[in-house]
Amino acid sequence: MIGHRQRPVIDARDIHKTFQVGDIRVRALRGVSFSVSRGEFVAVMGSSGSGKSTLMNILGCLDVPTEGSYRLDGFDAREFDEDSLAQIRNRYIGFVFQSFNLIPRTRAVENVELPLAYAAVPRRDRRRRAEAALEAVGLGDRMDHRPAELSGGQQQRVAVARALVTDPELILADEPTGNLDERSTDELLTMFEELGARGRTIVLITHEPEVAARTGRVIRLRDGLIAEDRRQDRELAA
């Protein structure tokens, strides 16, 4: 069962990913190895074409390596078929995106319920858990608001609540501050810090040094390889 306390949440070993584009073979990842322990807050940085989006897709079980292994809390993603990977994504991984990806005409609480609906959780339990997730991100008084009635920061909080509602092992955030102002960015990063302090594992892609400075570790990719992997004191970095 996923959830063993001693092993890392993420264990990537010699990951290669090659794409065939016409007659050209593109080596997006060329031997990436690292692990992430429970409760770590990690930033992945790199220029366009460095391989960070490809790596995020593999970590999110949206793709599998061409070579090497990726273990999510001890389970090798290559051993699962597409249906099983979809179940893993729904249950064990929470996604947060730059564009929020909320359904425009649907209330906040219903947006947060969506992963539970896909998991066939009974309606009453879905509503209870969605309300609790919105309370946890400080939006208990905005449950019935639609996205257009919320600020950008509030919409991202709804997206975080949606990521948390399944109680995932791992949160993957792809440029989550890209559409936020400075205040909303600070609030979101504070929320991530608090989640990490409570044992949640968070990996985010960012191109902003000031965002990476709020994490406990920075992994920098270059040409499909890890160019830097350093831990940092968040208070000193900030």
C-alpha cells in the first residue's frame, strides 16, 4: 500500500525520455536521478527546452520514462497500465496549474468536488470533503462563488483545494504563481510552506528566482540533465 513512511515519495533513477519528431530523435531527459522525501518543498527550474515539463509529466504519471525508473512511494510507474495510472493520478497526486483550470460556470465547491466525482465518492461525502478543503485554504465564505466572481489569488486557492481534496501524497504545481500578483503569490507560497510543514510533499516548476527562494530545495535542469541540486534555508533565501 502506498504510504510507507520510510521510503521517499519520489525516487527517480537514471530517467531518459526520447521523443521521435519526424526523422529526428529528441532526447528531452538524458539520465536524471534524484529523490524527494516526505514533506519536502522543491522547486524545479530551467530554461525552455531544459526538460522540466517532460520531467513534471513523468512525476505526475502522465508519461513514463523511455529508460530508467520512476517510483512513486515505492511503486514503479512502468508496472501500471493507463487505467491504473489514471487512478494513481486521481488518488495520490494533486495538480495545480498556472491557468487554474476551473470550470467557469461551476461554483467553487463543485470545482473542488471534481476529483472525488471521478473517483466515484458518494455525493454527500464529496460535498463534505470539498467544503473542508475550501475551509483549509481560507475560502469557507466563497464556496458558492463562480470563478469569475473570485480574484486570481482566490481562484488559485480553489485550485489548491481541488488538489488537496483527495488527500494526495504529492502536489505538483506547474508555474502556479504565473498569473498572480505579488500579494497573492506570497499567500500561495505561505500556504505551500504550511502544507510542507504538515508533511505534504510539494514539487513546483518555476522560472522565478524569488519563488524558488521560498522552497527548501532547488533542482535546476539544463539540456535534460540536472545541473544543480541544492538545499537552502528558506528564511535566509527569502
